[in-house]
Amino acid sequence: MPPQTTPSTQLVRTDTTIKVPAPINYNANNPLLKLMSTMERSYSFAEEPARYLADSVEFLFPFSHLDLYAPSGSDQDVLDPRLQNNKTDFQKQNIRDFVLTDTFMSRGYVRIGDWTGPFLRLSYRGDPDSLLSKQSGGKLSSFIYAYLNVQGKDGGLIKAPYNEQTSRYEVEIIGYPGQDLYNQVSDKGKNALDKGWLLSRPDLIQGQLGDFGREGLDGRDMYQVAPQHTMHPILPLKIELAWTDHTKTWWDSQDGKNYHYAFDMLLRGWNNFMEVGVSSNPHGGVGFLHYRNLLSDYKSWSDHSELDRPVMPWMFNAFGDKGASCGGQVEPFMAVNYMDLHILKGNCGIGIHRHRDNQEIFFLLTGKAYMMVGDWYKFPGRERAFEIRTLLPGSFTLLKAGQLHSLMNALDIDATLLMFGGYD
């Protein structure tokens, strides 16, 4: 079964809604460019860059606060998102700014000798105003510890040394299964091993690239194929994390509850599917059809919920009704009231915005883009975070109600995309 993402019935917010009486200059201090800059600075890995499969690298940037724009025009005083009911006023969807936490993570594939498999990188801000530094009275040493649990597997405390080049405490954990890691890495990798920035834990970081090769997958339920794989194409990667100083006295652990993160963007396409196979004489035709089942609440997938939409009391349902009578409903379908084709010029982007009510699909036709998805209010089981992945032609993301999203053209040539769904 796919993960359930039903939010609580209470809207948990610690954000600010900003009233804007005049038109906004989105070209100044744009939060999308701020997020892209953060991602670019985070491309610092233990091995040589050429050893990483660049398009596989994904980022998770947890945030603690959002500044939201209020509606425009006559609705500018409606600051409570639950009451912002004008579906055609897009200003109320847009994000003015955000505050990141001290943690970020990334995952992807790396080549070590003849092996290509996953890594998980953990990073914590080393500045004096980080939460852990302030709790310890500024007495952090040359390393801290990360308590890590991956997919329910307890990894214990993992040492994360300080890196002067990045001003962060960091460790990159790979799933290399051999005993000859030091002989397989580059000089940069050897230095990272010596410093403690690189280590192998195949008990935590599992799988290899070949586990999802096309051969042998016909008719198989992909939810059942290598479900513990760190880079599973459709299952979320769930991470429990907390940080402590070198003495294990001071903790950044959300008051002992620990942080619960998830790489769980609903990304589908040629390499991200529920089922794949070959059908002869499709619908009475001729020859063969190679198919990939991407999203479905139909036939054998009828008990899945990826296309479902839970309706909270402050949301409109698919028929335009709102209120307590709609709260608690689950719509077992995706409502669509628009389909658009877009051309996104080189180095241009769709800004960070939210949909309160409805779902939407971003389908990349040509080009290459960075897709961001996150939660604008707190869902149970995961902290709010910006998740960034690379979209290639033929891949798409499904944005759920309550999610933030944006898309940045990664190239200096046009990107074309199909978008469809329901407006907030």
C-alpha cells in the first residue's frame, strides 16, 4: 500500500500571513531563487562529482516558518487561510519567504568501483546560532552525533565531523557491501573516509541501481520489489533523526520526540511506476503495447489512495461545497477543471506557492527541471520540508491538497510541460 497522507483535522500553523496593499515585485528577493541557491551550495559530496548520477540526487530542506501573502483586492484583510475562498485570486497562494532549520539531507546514487548504489547525506549547520550550539552554550567540538533510523532500522548514533569548507557537520552514508571500500574510492573519497565524512552502512542504506532494471519486472507489484531500497522509485524513504553534541548532553531532538522526515514526492514516469508489462493485441489491435501503470484507483489498485483527496472542513469539495458537512469526506478520484500546455523559458521558474484545496499534475514534456514539493501545514508523520528532485521528459509529479510546489527550468533552453488539475 502507498503511504497514507491524510492530514489532521486541525490546521497546525506557526506562519505569518502578510497583508500587501500594493502590487508585489516578485523579481526582488524571490524565495524560489533563494531555495535554488541553497540547493546549489549543497552540492558538496564525499566523492568526486563524476561518480554521482547527477539526475538522481534529491534534496530535503526542512523549514520552520513561512511568510504567506494575503489575498489581493477587496479580500486583502482575509488573513486566515481557512477563510480565503476566492479561487481565482492567486496572490493568496504565493510564498513570500521561508526559514530553514539547521538540518538538510540528500540522497542519490554513487558509483564505487563496479557497484552503483545509494547514499544518504546528513548535514547540520555549524554556525554559533544553530539550535544545538545555543543549547550547549557554544561549546560544540569538532564533531557531533546524529541519531538515525532509516525505514524502521535503528542506526544508533553516527559521528558527523565538522567540515570547515562547508561550515557544517556532515556525514555521507553509503550502502557499499564490500570490505575494500578504501581501495575503491578516489583520493577525495579516501580523505573523506579518514575525516569520517564518509562511511558504509549497508544495514541502513540498502539496494543497488540494478534492483529496478526493466528485465524481470513484468506484472510485478513495484511496492513489493526491494521495499527497503533507499532509492525506491515509488515508496517513501522514512527517516527519524536527532542531533546531539559530542558529550551526548545537549540535544536537538524536538523535545525528545525526534524529527520524522520523508522523501515522498509522488514522482512517476518511465522509471517510476507501479507496474510494467507487455500486452499483445491491445484492445483488439495488432502487435504489442509496452505499458507502465503510473497512478490508479482502478481494478487491482482500487484499494490504493494516491488519487484520493481527503476534504478538510475549510476546503471546497469537487462540487464547490464547503463546511463542516464536507469535512471528513474522501474523494476517491482526482478532480480536473483545467488542462494547460506551458513553455518555460531558460532559467525561468514557477514560484513557490500552495494549493489549499485541490490536486495538480506537473508533466514535463521536454527539457529538464527541478521540481519542489512540500507541506504548507503540518501533516502527521513528517516534518515540513522542501523536497527537490530532477524532472526529465516523460516524468511528472502529483501535488496533493495542502502542498507547496514550484518548478525551475534547469537549462538555458525552453522546457515544455503539461499541467492539469483543480484550482484552489
